[in-house]
Amino acid sequence: MRIEQVILAPGKTGFFFDDQVAIRENAIPDGASYLGEAVTDGFTAVRQAGEAISVLLVLEDGQLAHGDCAAVQYSGAAGRDPLFLAKNYLPQIEQYIAPRLVGRELTEFRALAGELDTLLHPQTRRPLHTAIRYGVTGAILDAVAKAQKRLMAQVIAAEYGTSVSKRELPIFTQSGDARHENADKMIIKGAAVLPHGLINNVKTKLGPQGEILAEYVKWLKERIESHKPYPDYQPVLHLDLYGTLDGAFGSDHRKIVSYLEKLAQIAHPLKLRIEGPVDRGSREEQVRALCELTELLDSGGSGVELVADEWCNTLEDIKYFAQRRAGHMLQIKTPDLGGINNTIEAVLYCKQMGIGTYLGGTCNETERSSQICVHIAMATEPDQILAKPGMGMDEGFMIVHNEMQRILALEKALGRMS
């Protein structure tokens, strides 16, 4: 089966591009927008509409394969690729990717994805934008699956020596700033991991000594207990702090650990995960900080788990963090890894190293990239997968949950599709 044509369509994502540095430096919320000046290169406003590019591959038998190019909400921050605007990058796909795809035989995913993921821009001699590599390799996976009359998860399992999961994987849901209302939605729908919380400002969301977040954790526990959808419902509390503990406690790791231990006591008996407790401005400093914090928490026996996010972007980064045990769990932030072949390898590597695996990504993806990530998850079985796109909870949870249920049902009914 060959690829006959490559068609590109600009689109929108499920959320926004946000200038993380400007928000951290006290840009003022204004409805769904922000007041203040953009700081990060490429941004013309603190918040901008998220953009995507659909990569549509027409196969010789008339079937259509589809992947979406998308980048993370906080593009350009913490070592990530710059803002992904469709008008700037669609010509690169037309010029450098499409000619390599037209006429190609779809014999396997892994080799073709690896070739395009490592393709260098002829002028800069650097890899193409992570968003391009993400969407193109997603389309290739779908094309190979259609050529083989298999599910995408089955193609991955066959090529990487795994099995498609026979169980539902825990789904982690995001609240955005509507952290009370959306937490209620998560509880009603029985989300396994919640609520993310978007704790990205010390003054308004964490509290100068963490008191605002502590009160929120107390509210969450009580709300779960009073509104649980079934008697033994006991979700994991996973909160993303975006490095704000630096603003409250500086670099005093013992104060940070003491605070997290108090949060764990408030959350008990619910398990507590803290993503991005600090942001030290570079990979080396971030690894050093997370290693020390992880050791201190483990020695105290509180059970708090730290999740690495900032500066843990690429497959190389993930291996570096995993080897040094910089955190209990690593977020594999799918668009940041470029080709989805790297996401697959990242999950498998973390499992091999015995470190927690969170197949994440961003609220700023599309429904298509989210569906493809479910297939990756079902073929590699990470510890949890992010509900995405968007911050409204309902839509992202529906997309990820329903795709997972379709895979489970089709695997059970049909096995290896032929």
C-alpha cells in the first residue's frame, strides 16, 4: 500500500498558547484572557489561540489517514520549541515532508517514523519543529494501520513487542482555573486521577506559604467523600504546581518537603502526587533539585510522589531524569518529544527503569492527536494517561475514555483485525 497524496489543513486546538513566563510574573487574568505584555519570543499576547495542522494522507486504495501537528500550551518555555503558528510551519511540511511521503510503501511504522523524526531542516541543520514531527508520525501510524487493517495500538504492539492492554488505564483529568466546578465533574464521572488544578501563581493560587492550596486539598478530599459515585471510589490527587513552591519557600528543600508532608496529611487517605514542585531554570538544576526532594520525601515516608515535567521534554531528557530517579513519575509530554515513536520508546524505557510513567501531553492538542495517544497508551500501558484536549474536563475525558473503550471492545471481539 502506497501513499498517493499529502493534504494539509490548518486548524485550531482544544485550548490556547500561553506565555508561561508572563503569567508567572503576574500577568492579570481578564475573563478568558490576560492583561499584560508578552515576554516569551514569538508571542504577541500573553494568551493566543492554539493552532494545529492536520496531515491527511490519501492511500492508493482511497483510504484516508490522519494525524495532527500540535504543540504544548506553554510553548517556548523551559527549553521547548517556539510558538507553533500554522502559517509559519505548513510550508515546511509541503516542502520537506510531503515529497518524502508520496509514493512510499507502508510496510512498517517504526522505520518510516524514525526517518522523518530525524529529518533536518536543510538551512538550520536542526530537527523540524516538534509539532510537525508529532503530527506527521501520527498520520504515518494511522496509514500503516489502515494498510494492515489493524488498530493503531495493534501495529505498535506488533512492532515493539508488547501486547494491547486488556484493561482500562487510569485517566488523569485537568480542571483549568475552574478547579472547583470541574472537580465536581471529575468526581461524578469517576475519574481515576484528578484534578491537575493549574496552580501557576503563588499569590492567587498557592498562597504565600501554600495556604490556598492546602485549603483546596482539604475541600477536594471532603468533596470526594461526600459526592463519591460509588462506595470505594478513591482517586489519586495529582496537582500541578508549575514551580510555584520556589516562590513560596525559595530553594529550601526541607521547608518544601515539610509543606508537602502536611499536604499529604490533609489528603489522607487519598494518594498525593505533586507535579512540577519547583522550576530551577535548566535541566541540570532541575534534576538536582528533584533528586534531593525525592530522597527527602522517601526518607520521611509520607507517600507523596513527585512528577517531573519542566525541563523533561525530549526522549533524551526523559532517559536522563529516569536514570537519576529525578522524581517518582515522569510526564511524557507527547508533543515535546516530536515523533510519536519517541513517545512509545519513552514509556517503555521508564517501565524498564522502574519509574512511574504518565503519558501526558497538553490541553492544547486536538481530538485526533488525543485519540492516537490512547492507542500508544493501550499498547504500552503507562501508569496513567491525560484526558485531553481542553480544560473543560468533559470533552477531553470523553475523547480519551471512549477511544479506550473502543479499543477494548474491538480487541475482545475481533482480536488481530484482518
